[in-house]
Amino acid sequence: MTSPSSTELDPLRSTIAQACQVLAERGLADGILGHISLRIDERRLLVRCRGPQERGLAFTTADDIRLVDLDGQAGGAGELDGGYAPPNELPLHTEVLRTRPDIAAVVHAHPPDVVAADLAGITIRPIVGAFDIPGTRLAADGVPVHPRGVLVRDRRLAAEMVASMAGHPVVLLRAHGLTSAAASVEEAVLQAVSVDRIATLSLRVVSAGGELADLPEADMAELPDLGGSFNTATAWRHELARLS
């Protein structure tokens, strides 16, 4: 199979850049930390890199999205020119991609409410129903917690995170943030948004003196699958519209 040229990757660079902006607009990565990657082939991925004019995820452009290989080397001519470098936590992305052939995109973000809820001992549970059907289903399947608040800077630490992830689409990183993995950039970001939303609601309920309770099984059974065109495509158009 012929590898795509740099020009052919331009639409994907734009998609990842917009996704980084969505994370920032949603408050999941409102500073300079966080990154998104997308598998291109067996050895290469596009990932948000940091350049000499780094300003944070809200200001990501397509030029910040560079092609690298699984070892963090340039994946094509000029890809790391101009002072660009992969994130320190690139192994967080590459270890997921190495071990999960079903995954194409990885999001790493630092949502404050997700971190706060976990530190307070609040797990991500299906406390809502039709309020967020994809999020409810994700929570019902379980959102594991990786217990180490470390910078996932090498394959050993990344393998520990992947083990904690245990095949789930999202894993919380204690005192750190979350990692979300999916078949597309859009799905990976929307998963992170749903987990953050449930964490925020959980904190509000507990702060108001309430008790968290899972959605009854009878209600869970009544939640329809609205399909990818609604859950992903329409939801993603909304996220992009929020940017403007």
C-alpha cells in the first residue's frame, strides 16, 4: 500500500488541530498540556507537536500537527523541522496504537473536574440516561482508573497505563487527566467530553448533598442507539460550531 504524501495528510492535520481547539474550548485542556494523535499506517502517526511559538491547545493550527514514527522520529522529510518536537508523553499514544489494532486515534487531556472527582473517590458511573446516551453507555461499561499520577514519558510507564485501560475506550489517570481512544479523532474527543460531563454532574450532586445512583436497568434498556450520524457526525458539527 502506498503511503500518503504530506499534502494528502493536510485534511487530517486540520481535523486534529480543530479537535485540539475543541478540547480547549470545552475546558478539558485549557492550557499548554494535552495532545491528540491519529494512526496513519503501521509505523507512523500524526500528533500535535510543540514548536517554538507554543501558545496552548486553543491556538493549535494544522502546522502544529506533525508526522512521526512510533519511536518519535520524523515520519517524513521536514516533519520535525523548525524546532518542532513530539510531546514528552508520545509513548502514551504509541503504546495504545501498538497494542490496540482497533484504535486509530488517541486523546490525552487534563480535565479538572475529572481529576477532582477521582481524587474525591467518585467513579464515573451511569448516573444519567437520555441526558447523554453515548456517555451513559460508556460509563455503564466501566471507566477504569490508572493509579499513578506520573508523566507517561516512556514505554514502561505507557504499558502500565494500557494495562489499567484493560481494553476500555477511556482510562482516568489519577492526579493527571484521562486518555481516550477510538476509531476516529471525533469519537475519541466526544468520549472525553462525555466523561468530563459526568464527572462535573457527579461533583455537583455530591456537593449538593445528594447521593449518586446508577440508572436503573429498565431505563438503560430503553435507551436507543441513535446511530453514528447523530452521535458522532452531528455532535461533531456542534463542537466545531462552538469554536466560531
